[in-house]
Amino acid sequence: MSHSLPAPLRALLPRRFRERPPRVAVVRLSGAIGAVSPIRPGLSIGSVAGSLERAFTMRGVAAVALVINSPGGSPAQSHLIHRRIRTLAAEKNLPVYAFVEDVAASGGYMIACAADEIIADPTSVVGSIGVVSAGFGFDRLIERIGVERRVHTQGEAKAMLDPFRPEDPADVARLKRIQADVQEVFTNLVSERRPKLPKDGENLFTGAIWTGRQALDLGLVDALGDVRTAMRARYGDKVDLKMVADAKGSLLARLLRRTTPGGIGLAEEALSAIEERAAWARFGL
């Protein structure tokens, strides 16, 4: 209770009551990155900015711990979250630790790289430093059932990769160039944040994944462990691990979002759930 008292009053207490244990703000970043659906939003700068701000401005905080469990997703949102963490860490001059639970892959690993140290469980899945685009082609299906696709555009690339039209090699080539550009940003970010990565040996930028124990040997993580054990070892047994709750709004508010203009229906919601599950399934989870 003494740590909540004003400093003048706390000074009147016996020493054993005056001393504050070190405080570490804990932010949980869990889920696919990007817009999954209105009812089940994924991680985005909009959804985590408030939690991050509260963590870095918490009274008496000595460090910020990020507990990450994400298969990745939107590269833009991953990069925005990464940059926000680094900006706040520099402004507040606070160390940041990332703790990997089940998986920190692709964009999840990009976010983990915002930390000064990355700690994983030996059985965590880490890596997937690459870029992927996936979709479906329905052109043969609609031809079989007698549906004619009509698309009118201004700009020859406006209907790029339309799933209801045969795949165009020019579209694929353009997509590959976009992916290469995003991959370069990702590769440079990891190389900058992980300067101790071996310069020779296994190529770590192929999109491959590793266990936490393998990732330690490769330099992708700094240690093995969990947030409680690691922070107690670093800041003492009395460390105050303060969880920062994310503000999602009331259940009613989230349900009402389904009825707003531009909202999605049950079919789209189901498809979003399948896509999110597929993202986790790539890592055997």
C-alpha cells in the first residue's frame, strides 16, 4: 500500500515500508496482426497504442515487458507497432524485454525485435522472416456454373489479382516486386536490431522457423525463460509485475459494430475465423 502514498507521507514510514519494489509494466500482444474482423479485431497500432502508452508512462516503472504470442499478419501494422515501441522506449529511456510464448513469427517477430532483449520458451516457434501473400482462384468455378465476371476499371493494374479472373503473369511479377521491397525492410530491421546475428552460416531470411532453443543458438533470441522468472532474476524477487489491460470496450459496443454500415455478416466472420486459424496452423498450433 505504501507505494501508492504521496512521497511526503511515505517518508514518514519506517524504512522497510518506504522502499518500493521495482515495477515492470507487462503488455500482452496476442493474436494475428491486422484487421481480422470487427467482432474479433487483431493486433494493430490502434488497438495497442493505449496499452503501450500506459505501460511506458506508468509511475515508478523500471522496464516494459512485452509478452508476445502472434503468427504475424499485416506488415504495415507490425512495423507501426514496432516503431511506436522504439519511440516510447527512447522518449522514456526504459529498457524493453520481449517474451515469446507459443509463437513470434513474421510480424510477431518484427514486434519482438523492438525489444532490447528477446526471451523465448525452449519450445516457442520463432522466425518466419519473410513475406507471403495467399488467396484463391475462382475463375474456373464461376465458368462452370455459368457466371460471367464483369470488371470495368480506370488503370490497367486496378483489378490486379482479381480472384475471379485467370491469373495474369504480369500481376504476379508486380506482386513479387512488392514482396521483395517489404522483405528488404524486414531484413534490414532485423539486421539492425539484432547486430549479433552471424554473418555467415545458415540464411535466416528465408521464411523458415525455429524452436526457441534453436533460435538461441542462431542469435534470434537472447535467452530462454519466461517473464516472471526472468524479471525476478533481473530485478529481484519482490519485483512488481504490473499487467497493463487493453481497453476493448464493452461487449455491447463490440456487438453493435456488426450492425454499422460497412459491417460484416456471418459468412465473412466465419471466413475471417478460418483465415486466422490458418495463420496459426502454419506453425502447428
